[in-house]
Amino acid sequence: MSRLLTEKGLNTALRRSEIQEPAGYWVYLPSMPREQARDIVNDLVAHNIKDYFLGARNYISLGIFSVHEIAKQRVEEIKALGYEPKLEQRFKMRDIFWLDTEEPQPLLTKEDWQALLAGQEGIRRQDLACE
């Protein structure tokens, strides 16, 4: 895209930044004394719950879910056993790239921009007024 814009007479500068985006939901029981965590794990096993993870700081992970409704079902399942699980949204960082250009006098029409961006998935034009 940078080459195409340069060919049209625009100078460009590439910049990178990061954004945080949702990455599912985590159901867990917070950190607790080790003995209590072991007792809860034994209770989970007794109730045929096998998909858990006992963390190094004695938290009990009860699953990571991509769908909020399924995570809520897991919360209800664990609550029915008498526990108070936590439900948190998880996030991940993702790189995004900007191709900055100045166009003090319009060199490209709206149609020119549409033609340049046609078929360029994930790329969009954003006007910013600089003062």
C-alpha cells in the first residue's frame, strides 16, 4: 500500500501500535490456602469435574471459554457445588499498523481511495484533521 500511495505522489510513514482485544472468558476460584485448594479439588473430582487446573498460587482454574454464555454455565455449575467462582474477561495484545500520510491539497478523490482500498482486507482510510 505504501508503494501505491507513493506512486500517487503521497509520502508515507509506517507506525506500529498495540491494542487490547477480547480473548475469551476465564472461570476460576481465587488463591487460597493450599490445604483448602486440595480439599476443593477432591470435591470437584468427587462430582466428576475433571477439567480444572490447580495453579502454583493455589488458585483453581475451571476453564477458559470463548463464548460468554458457556462460561456463565460453568459458573452456575460450580456455584451449585457451594463455591463462588469468578468470571473474568481475558484480553490479548495485538499489533496494528498505521500508514500515515499528509495530503494538504487533495491529490486523490474519494473514488481514487475506494479503488486503492478495494480488495485490501483489513485496511481502511481514516481522515484526521490536524490543527
